Amino acid sequence: MKENIYDPIPGSTIFRGISNQKTIVMAANTRIATVAKGIFKAAKDTDSAVFMELARSECDLKGGYTGLTPKDFSERMKEAARDVQFDIWALHADHITIKTGDTKEIEGTRQLIDAQINAGYTSFAIDASHLFNFEGKNVREELEPNIRATTELALFIKGRMKGRDFGLEVEVGEIGRKDGHGLILTKPKEAVEFISALHENGIHPHVLAIANGSTHGHTYDENGNVVEQLSIDIPQTKAIAQALRDNNLNVGIAQHGITGTPRDLINLHFPKGDIIKGNVGTFWQDVVFTTLKVYQPVLYKEIQEWTLAKYRAANPGKKDSQIFDGNCKFAIKEFFKDLYAVDEDTENAIQAMAYAESLVFFKAFGSYGSASRVRKAVANNRP
Ligand SMILES: [Zn+2]
């Protein structure tokens, strides 16, 4: 039961509400939670459904690199939603990553999921895409370790949710993985084989993350300058969506690593409705740091110096700007108190910027009006 009408709703409810629409739901990784109020306010004003999420690396039982445990994250997101009075959102566990699949890792993962469920999460992304059998004789054999780990954890979540609905995202093809020729992309056959196998195991995910040419974080040129990300392979993404549809697999695509992709390109060329969830993470961190640079120059300089002192040695030959850009996320925990104790002017500026940028994302994603469609779907489902 929802304790409050502004508490998160099941991710599955949102996916049902937007099915067969040209809509991508934004999933915001709010590493510094201050941006959440601006995002929720924009969601409310544009009537857009939204996900709030953090990955395992960002938020775990020890606080991840953001300093937030699942309970802390949940409380901050709920508080922001209540302040703004926004109701159509899901609390999502992004990248519950499995890297080895051994007993110890699975056990730690179960503890994390338990904490997320106790904190009121309503949606989960199992990412066992690192598990790949390179000796497999066919696609099914190659994907077998991923299928096994994903099934095990999905069943665990289902059991722990005790009949409550939840959103489920799974992943095939490691995002950002490269070989000698560049980024490795997921093939339509792999996506179909993976989801079919999960169905056979009684697992029916709503959304599938694929490797389609994006990377997490910023994209750099050969000189280490941040550049636009133009690498998402749209024809391949459409081909995967079509293959899934042809096989009646009823699953949408999650686009990870959107930061840096021009929003006019998203607006005009992303296959909305094939892609149904769009993750935006680093972008929100940029909003905070861009604001701090002007409003809190002393704090900003301290963060910069700490990051460079800590990460310069491990990045020989790289420019300071790129070292800072790539590693400033690790300063969030170190400067946690300062980041959450900024004055009202700074907070207002961060939230206003998060608000304006969210408007542009919701527009580019075709999200306007999606919250009402979800509300309608909820009403129609009532007995
Ligand atoms: Zn991701």
C-alpha cells in the first residue's frame, strides 16, 4: 500500500500506461539529489511520467559513490515528490550489476535488493550482461550465464515483493564494451534469444537494455575535450525492436548513456515507442557542478583539487579537465556534507536549471501528457 499519494508507483504501471505511444520515459540518475525537485516540478507541469534511479555503483548498502544508501535515496526522492506534489513516478534500481555470478556476489546482491525493497523501490534493473560464455556454440549457449543469473535474481525480487507489481529491466550486451573495431553492438538475434529464454523461465521483463553505441558519461575527442555523442546506432536499435515485436515478446528498449546526445536529434530521430525508457545521469551532475562553479567557487575549487590530486597519477597523459570530468563523481561522497549544505540561492539555481533542462528532455522524449495516460491506465485496471 502507498503510504502517501506522492509515493512511487510500480514501474510496470508506467510501462503499461505508455505502451503503444511514441513516448520515452526519462529515468534520471540524481547522483546529487538536489536536482530532484526541479525534475519533479517539470514532470508535473508537463504531465510527464518519470523514473528516479541510481545504479549499484552509485548507491548501495555502503552508500556507493554518491554517499546515498537505498533508504537515503528513497527518502530524498519521496520528500522531493511530496514537496512538488507529483504522483506518477517510479523508484528504480538501475544496474544491479553482476560481474562474476559467484555465490558471494549473488548473496551480496540479494542483500542489496532486500534493502531496496524495504526502502520502497518499485522497479529493478538486473544487469548480468558481463556474464558471457565466449566458448558457447550458439547464441543461447553464449547468453546462458546471463540468462541464469537474471532468472535467479528476478525470481528473488518476485518472491520478496510478495505479490506487489514492479517494473523489470534486464540487459543483454555490455554497454560501452569495445573490441579492436570499436563498440560491440547487440544483435537482434541475441535480444530475441535472451528475452525468449527468460519467458521460458517465467520471467517477463518490461524493458531491455542493449548495447547500441552509447557509452556512460561524457564522450571525448582525441584531445580529451567533451564532444556531442552521435554514436547511437538508430537503425540497429529499430531492427532489434522490430525483431522483438515480430516474436511477440512485448518488451521495450531502455536507452542508457544519453548524456551528450543532442536533444534535437533525440526529438527528430529516436524511435520513440521502440525506446521506452531513456536514462540520463551524468547530465544532472553537470547541472550541479556548472552551478557550483559560479555560486560556490571556493567549494568547486576544493572539489577540483581533491579530484585531481586523487586521480592524476592513474591517468598519465590526460589533461586535467578530462581527469576532473571523468572522476568528479567520486568527489560526491567526499564532499557530501558541503554539497547538501549549500545556501538557498545555490539550491534555487540548481533546481531552476534542472527544471528547464527537464522540460527540454520531456519534450524531446515525447513525454508530455504521459502521466495522465498512466493515471487512466491505473483507473481502467481497477476492479
Ligand atoms: Zn546504464
